[in-house]
Amino acid sequence: MQFGVFTVGDVTPDPTTGQTVSEAERIQVMVTVALKAEEVGLDVFATGEHHNPPFVPSSPTTMLGYIAAKTDRLILSTATTLITTNDPVKIAEDYAMLQHLAGGRVDLMMGRGNMGPVYPWFGQDIRTGIQLAYENYALLHRLWREDVVDWEGNFRTPLTGFTSTPRPLDGVPPFVWHGSIRSPEIAEQAAYYGDGFFHNNIFWPKEHVQRMVELYRRRFEHYGHGQANRAIVGLGGHVFMRANSQDAIREFRPYFDHAPVYGGSMSLEDYMAQTPMTIGSPQEVIDRTMSFREMVGDYQRQLFLADHAGLPLKTVLEQMDILGEQVIPVLRKEFAALRPAEVPDGPPLHPAVVAAQAARAGVVVAA
């Protein structure tokens, strides 16, 4: 199973000091978090994509390409690649280039985002969001698998004899997740293609998450990709830890209250009771995360929101040390012990990544 962190890249004042980092400082914080993720033994770093203040990650491939040059084994991903407002031709080219530069350590998550004004900024209509997600991904899927593509759709100019470059590394496209927190149509889309489905369950009660994942699993099997329990599922989450839960809640409360993602929605206690957010001790985080398996079955990727709401970098790095030293080793062991042999323990890795892992372990991989 893969564990990692994701960032939404918000520039938010620290509510305890009133200080706000610059955009340049925030970007460097994101890079530092990614490097720390590899240092403490996490598997994945993912960045969101936003095109409006207070967020800075408008160019995920630029950031991930820079991180790729500074890391050796970290999987580089997105917490959202906007399939609705990006040109699928540009997505095909940008992420294939990143895949080459990162030696295959790349996957990405398609999503529609949750910022409505983005649509007209890029010449689209939010009322066609689902149709855009369907059509644009259908084209992207072909661009990575066919050397020459003829295409005509409703949302972009036709393509005649078009070849996107570079071609995917070794002819193997990056693995794709389809992320959604509310739309069953996206779970259906993920199932149709046999791709991964990611539910960023930081907003919704467990019953909603269960319904979405169950739909995806059932339709994955329907489309002939394998048994439902072999479908590739990822979950998000938000944790904050101290040695005892009272200290964690006291320290995190002002950040929650001013968080741009969910600040002001309800009290911290109500939010923790109604969603999977866990603010407490490392053991409480372990127990709560293990309960996600009871909610959705065996799954393959768990990402935690690491650096939101103005948390100072020192605190973020402390959180990642706790994850790497006290939480993730236990979760790896517990999840592995419960996982049936026929269930994948992670999403498919690029052959170049598999070969690199084997080389580090001193294993010879047959050609």
C-alpha cells in the first residue's frame, strides 16, 4: 500500500501570528514538504492545481519536474489535474515529458476541481463539466495509446493525423486516477477505463464515501477488469498529531477555524465527528485510518493533507516526522497483514520504477 501527502498550495495567514508567507516562500515550502516525504519514507507526493488566489500551484508539471530532479524514489502525482479546463493534448504532452524526466515515477489524478470561476477563464462552461470530463479524457486516453490520432468532438478543434510528443516512456502511459467527492459519473468513468478511483474524503461522511467506492468497484467488475476487490482505490484525509489528543486539538483549532478549504463550516469537534478528519494522538490516527478499510475494503493509496491553513513549516515537518516514524510503519504492517493475496497492494508502477526498485534491493529483473 502507498502512503503519501498532498498539498493544495494555499497562501494563508498563520492565525496565531498573523504572518503570511510570500508566494515564493510558499512554493519553496511545497518543495521542502516533498523532499521531506522522501526522507521519512513516504511513497507519494501530490500537488493540486489551482488558478486563483490564495493558491499557487498553477503549473503542477513544472513543480513536479523540479522535485523529480531532487528525489530518487518518490512517486510524483497530482491531487487534481483539471481535465475540464486543460487541453487534453497539452496534458498528454506535459505529463509524458514529466514521465521521461522522472524515470517513470509519475501518475496523475483527473478532476473537475471545486472552483467554478476557473471554467470561463479557460473558455469553458461549468454546466458542461461532466461532459468535458468524459470527452477530454477519452481523447487523452487515445493520445497516449495511439501513435496517430484522428479526433472530432464537441469542445475542441478536430485533430487529423496528430501525434502527441513525446510518446509515453517505454510506451506505457502514466497510471490515472479519477478523483471525485460528489459525482457518481466520475466513479463510473474510472470503472469504464479500469483506472483508479480516488475519493478525497476530507469533506463527506463515511456513508457517502462508501456508496461512491462501492459503485466504482461494482462497475469495475461489470466492465470486465477483474473482481471488484481488485479495483484500485485511493483515499484522502487530514490529520494533525501530538502526543496527546488535547494538545493536538488545542494547537490545530485556530488553523481549522481559518482554513480556506473548510474554515467556518462547523466546529472542529463536529467536523471530526462527521468526517474522517483526525486530530489527536498517533495511535488515534492509526486506529481511524485502519477503520477506512472497514469503510471501503482493501485499498491501495492513502494521502494526507500536510500543509494547509497557514501551518508553519516547522510544524508541518514535525507532523511528517510523526507520520514517518510512528504512524506509517504500523499502518503498513497492519494493512499488509489483512490484505488477501489476490488484492493488489498498490496501483501499477511503471516498469522503469519496478526496475529501479529491484536495483536498489540488489535483485536482477529478467528482461
